[in-house]
Amino acid sequence: MKRKIKDGLISTIGDAIREAVRSGQLKARTIPQVELQVPAKREHGDWATNVAFKLAKDAELPPFRVAEVIVKCIEARRRGVNLWERVEPAKPGFINIYLSRDALFKVLGQIEREGPEYGRSNLGRGRKVQIELVSVNPTGPLHVGHGRGAAVGDVLANILQACGYRVSREYYINDVGSQMDILGKSTQARYRQLLGQDVRLPEKGYKGRYIVDLAQGIIDQDGDKYKDLPDAETLGFFREYAYRHIIEGIKKDLGDFGVRFDSWFSESSLYESGRVERVVRLLSAKGYIYEMDGALWFRSTRFCDDKDRVIRRANGAYTYLASDIAYHQSKFERGFKKLINLWGADHHGYVPRIKAAIQALGCRPDSLDVLLYQLVKLWRGKRKVSMSTRSGEFITLADLLGEVGPEVARYFFLMRSFNRHLDFDLELAKKDSPENPVYYIQYGHARICSIFKEAQRRGIKLLPIRQVDLTLLNTPEELDLMRKLAVLPEVVASSTRDYEVHRIPAYLLDLAKSLHSFYDRHRVISNDMALSSTRLVLMNSVRTVLRNALNLLSIPAPERM
């Protein structure tokens, strides 16, 4: 396979640096790795590198001066097919690269060769990664905020896989602890109320309508079988019934949302297997556990936590931290080299203690990354939608999917960085118009498909790229489209490196805008057969890239709308 554009540019820049060092123009003890990024602004080029900053200290020169020397050596190496139209140093020390038409034509050839694989890479080299996502306590249905975490985690897994990582998606089921007893007692109380008994919900009981529905389901199944039995005798049944139905509802909602899991890991299994007790003994043997006031404490301050943490209470009950440490130990023992946890922003205070636990287990702190996603606010135009009430009711993920559909919900959850608050406009999400970014992007793909149907009707075939004259692609709109196509691999790679999944939706919208701009100004199929054949090649490349990027988001690419 021919060398890819990005690889060719990196090789050229690296060779130029080595030549500058060999000739004495620059001093450097080692040659740093050259990395290319896609600039945020088009005027800064198609690619940019910060390698001059890495060299500045050894070179004893300002970064901008280093960039000037490198650019001079790059230009001296220009020969054969030019990958760049121009290369420029930019203050304070970047090197901006503007691709040539020859390079853009090579991109079309690469897309033709790679097809559905275009945009993928072997960045991860088969490294095992586990992503823990959603992991909502099974005490109620998923709400809108959980949907954001599910979308971010699922797409992050997609792009990691596209970059050569071996990824496993896991849901951690917190089926142990007081919240499960409260769930059982809440369901039990509603059951008795529905049968006419004068009972009250427990303190901190769950008040949502779904608890009443659970209780009604028990009546439909067993009638008043449990009405006159003591609470203590039936609590286990109510707890188990409610848990099973809620977890099945969670699985259904996530399935409807297109989020799949490789495993569902139960917290209770950590206790049943004795793993929690074993990990506490291990930490104790390492000197990280001490006893005070009848409780066992984890010395998390040894690892930059602000205070030590209780791991077993004076009454003998283990805390959530104990099972979480055992859980993360199991992840490493299953062979995962990198752990990624998707948590709601309200868990920010828990991150230092779990990081401390990772280090106490003998693992590197950077082997775990915790991504905290922010809240979602729902709007209907300019009117904010109330997300919850004192009665315990809230907008569920199922409600949202029923109103706007899974693909639109997924895109809207992803189109802003997960660490920023998200305003979700329900009215915009339901529009079949260019104002709706999902419609706009999918319509672009469908529009290209309609072009090919018209070409087929006229008997015009899609020719191999070697049989068309690519030099006919010379309008500003055509060049802009090719530039957008060229950067997909780096957009995917940078999204993977930085966990910035919102870059994929932004890229898709940008590409769709360029496509529609081209379509509004130029005819693909005309009486000029040579030009028609060449533009069909371009349109096929755009169609491929739209489909590939949409696949990363698990959003369909329709052929008609």
C-alpha cells in the first residue's frame, strides 16, 4: 500500500530536522517524535506541528527560529510529487502545512483503496482497554443524564476500536448495600398501599411512579399473597423482584439506544467470591490499612488523597470503597492495560480515593482515567423542561428516545464536549430541516446516493480513480471537500488520544456543509462526461467518509430521506 499522506509529511519533517542537525543549523541531543494536528482554523493550514517547541531548549533558540530552520530544510527537500503547496513557520513556533492538489488527489486514491477502513489506524497496537460506562444503581430507570454518559462511552469505545485497541464495554451493577434494601422496602410499602393497607414509605424511600408500577406487577403476578406476611419475611422477595425488573428495563433502554455491553459485572459477586476480604488483607499486608474506633481505614493520604477513608465500618459492614477496590483489582487481573471509567460529574470527589487505591494495588495511577460528564438541560425552544419534581418523577431515557429517536438523541448528546453542560433542544431535534444537524448530515449522504441513482439511470458508471482526470477538480468547493476528506484519520486519532468524542460530530457537520455548498454551485452529472466521471469519484469519496464517520457514532447513513 502506498504511504499515507500524514505518514509522508511526518517522514519529511523528521528528515528535515535530521538534516538541520547534521548540517549544524540546529543542536539536538535527540530527535523528538513529530506529531501533526488539524488546526482549528483553516487559515492555519491543513496540518500543523509543534515539534519546534520540543527542540527549542536543546537548540538554545526561540521556537519560532527553530520552526524557520525546519521549514527551510523542508523546502530544500521538495522533489517528485509534492505533498504540500506551502509550509510556513507561524508564531510563536508552529509549522503550518498547506496540502497541494497532488496530495489531495492521493487522498482520493487512499479512500478508494481503503473504503470502510479509511479513518482507522493501528494507534492502539492491540492494547486491551476496558471502558466502564453507565453503571447506574439498579434502583430506578435511566434518565436523560445517563443517556449522555452511555452515548459518550459507547462512541469512545467505537473510536478506540477503530484505532486498533481491543476494547471491552462493562456495566458495573451496584446490587449491594442499603439502597437495595430501601428499594425493596419502597416496593413493599407501595404493594401494601395498593392493597388498602395504611403504611408509609420508608425514610429516603424511592417515590417515582415506577415503584407503584413494580408493586402493581407483583399484584398482577401473585395477588395479595404477601399482604399478611411480616415485612422482614418478604423483604428479600420485594428487593429481588424490583431489582430484576429494573435491571431488565435498563438493559432494554440501552439496547434501544444502540449501546451494547460485553459484560455485566455484579458487585455482589465480589463478596460471594471472597474477593473483597482478600483485597483488604492484601492492603493490610502492605501497611495501607489501620484500625481506629473499631473501623478499618485505608491510608489513602499516602497517595495524595486529602484524608484517609473508612473501608470497613465499626459494625463490620464494608463500604463501597472496599468493593470498588476489589472490582478494579479484578479488571487488572483480567489483563486490561488501560481502564476508563465514565462517571457523572457529581462523583468528582471520589476520583482521588479510587486513584489512591489503584496505586496501593501496585498499579500506575495513569492506568485509570476517569471521565466526568456534565449535566443535560432539556429545552423546548426557549422553554426549559423540568427534569424532576419532589414526587420523584423525571424524564427517562426511554421517554427521550420515544420522542426524538435514538440516532438524533445520540448525536445531540455527543455534539458538545462531555465535560461541559449540554443544552438539548427537543424541538430542534425533531425538525426535518437543515437546522437539525443530524438531518443535515444524513441528507448529505442520501443526496449523494440519489446522484448515483441518476447516474445509473443514465448509464454512467463509477470509474476507477486511475481512469479519470483528477486535474478537473479545481474549483474552491472541490478543493475544500478534498481537504475535509484528508483529515478524517487525524480527527479520529486525536479524538482517541484526547477522549474528545465530540470532534467526530463536529467533523461530520463541517463536511456536510462543504458538500451542500458544492452541490448548490455545481452539477455532478452534466453533458461533459469527463467532468461527470471525475466528480462521481469525488462524490463516492465523500459518501464513503460520511458513512465511515457516522458508523463511528453508531448512526445510520440512509440512502433516501
